[in-house]
Amino acid sequence: MAVIGLEKRPFFDDKNRAFWNLQSAGWAGYLMLRAISSFSNGFALERMVPLLIHVVTGYSLTLILAVMYRLVINRTRLVTWGVSVSAVALATLLYATIDAWVFSTINRPDEPFATSLVLGTLFIDFTVLAAWSSLYYAINFYLIVEEQADQLVQLDSQASAAQLAMLRYQLNPHFLFNTLNSISTLVLLKQTERANAMLSRLSSFLRYTLANEPTAQVTLEQEVETLKLYLEIEKMRFETRLRTHFTIDETVSKARLPSLLLQPLVENAIKYAVTPQEEGADISVEARLAGDRVQITVSDTGPGLKDAIARPSFSTGVGLANIRDRLAQAFGPDHRFDAGSKPSGGFSVVIEFPMIVDEQPKEAA
């Protein structure tokens, strides 16, 4: 909304206050213009009395019109136009009659009131009231359109937040299913100590995911710590077969990104690189500053893309497409996402997005 003068609040934030300001300023300006015009044509000061009565009458009539317009502005088009045109016609007739009577009383006190004087003032009075009515409706329809635009922006923001939350919540049941399946296997093998330790670490990880807003953004430093918590659980499953390496540039540690963005990438690497190979695989997470952007690479030493392996998707339907969607929701088109086999072997995912360090409205704990 437009801001007038030095006020910090939008001018139309209080519609009632804005109406009275515009009403008073408009009629004051009209009085000033008519007065200047009269003096420039050589009229005497006494002629200001009819002009003052003319302006006060117009001011009062437009207040009545405003009340009527407010009652019909949201009705059907036929009702709005019908009432408005009728109101302007009646107000113009009354306006012209008062102006003619004032003129006759001051300038022709000894002569009877002539209706022809009413016809002489109809045009100027109709022009004033019609212009005022047009401006009234124009401002109100502008405010309606602006309010609808604000509602659309708010609804779009809510839809984006809901979609982002949906994408984020897809990760929890998928990871939980795999971990509980591993715990179940440990229980069947009567490895209770390992099962208990995995349950403890699982509870810590879930406490983090459930305590934070699904649309929150975290620093890269927080994301890496959460990722390490997840890997502690997975290392209990794979032991020495899972080998992880982190190379995080200190300059990007405070960069913000959607929470749990990297966990599905590492889980994907575990599924397709560590699991199918007897010797396991190395998983590397590297983050660095590329110009003014953050570049994160998650790579592994697995078999890479093969015809028999549908690498980009998980069994539950949560995969790389989820990451693409979350990046699009968080950064719009201003991001990069590349995934494919490395020339030296293995699979690599490269994410690039703007370097943002400002605190977001919803920050993860």
C-alpha cells in the first residue's frame, strides 16, 4: 500500500482516518481553487459567503453519499449503479436548489425565487458530485483489488509452506522404517546392547526432527551436526563398511539451507553404494564457497549409475526429486542441482544456492 508523507503506516491502513483526511483535504483544495479564481476575476470579498456555503453544502452532501455508497458497493452491479446514479441525481438537484436560493437571497433579496436559477447551477454541481463519486469508487475498488492481491500472496505463501512441510515430512517415515527394521534385526539376533544404543540415538535424532518447524532453515553447521547424528545410527548397521569424510569450509558454516536437506542424499548413497558392496564405500560431504554461492557435494565410491540400479529414487517414493522440490521452494529458480556418475567411479550430487546468513522467521532449534 502507498505510504503518504513520513508516516510509517500505510495511508489506507485506517480507512476511516484516510477518508476524513481525503474528504477534508479535497474540499479545502476545491475551496482554495474557487477562491483564487474568484479573486483573479475581480470579485469582492463578500462573494466568499456564497462560496463558503457552496463548499459546506457539497461537503455535507458527499458525506451522505459516502454512507449510501458504502451500503451498496458490495451489492450486485445493477443495485450499485442504480442507487449511485439516483443518489447523485437527487443530491445534484438539492445542491443546485440550495446554491440558487443562496444566490437569490444575497443578490436579489427583493425578487421572488426563480427556478431558472436552479438550471443555471445544475451543471457545475453535477460535475462536482460526479467527480467526487468517481474518485470515491476508484479509491475503494483500488483498495479491494489490493486487498485481494495481498490475500493471493498470503495464500501462495501458505501453499508453499504447506508443500515444503509435506516434502520435509516425507523423510521421517522413510528413515524411521529403515532404522526400526535394523533394530528389529538386532533384537532377533539378541544383540540387545546394540539395539538399545541404536534406539537411544534414534530418539535423539527424532527429537531434533520433531522439535523443529518443517519449513525452518538451519545453518550448514547445524545441518552437518544432524547428519553426523544420523550417520552414528547407520554406522551401527554397517560398521567399517561405512566410511564418511567431511570437508566443510569455515566461510560457509553459517549459510542457511532447509533442514534435513542433506540426509536423504547420504541415505541414498548408503543404499546404492554401501549396501550392495561387500567392502562398503566411502561417502564424502564437501561444502565450499563458489563466488557468492554455497556449493555442496555429496559423493560416494559406489558403482554409480547402472542399468540394473534405479539410483535416483527410494523404495518409498522419496528421493532426489524431493530434494529438487525443496530447493525450488526455498530458493526458487536461483539454485543448481546436478546428479550423476563420476568419471573416476561412484555417484555424485552437487547442490548450489545463494549464500544467505540472515536469520529466517522460522529457525530450527
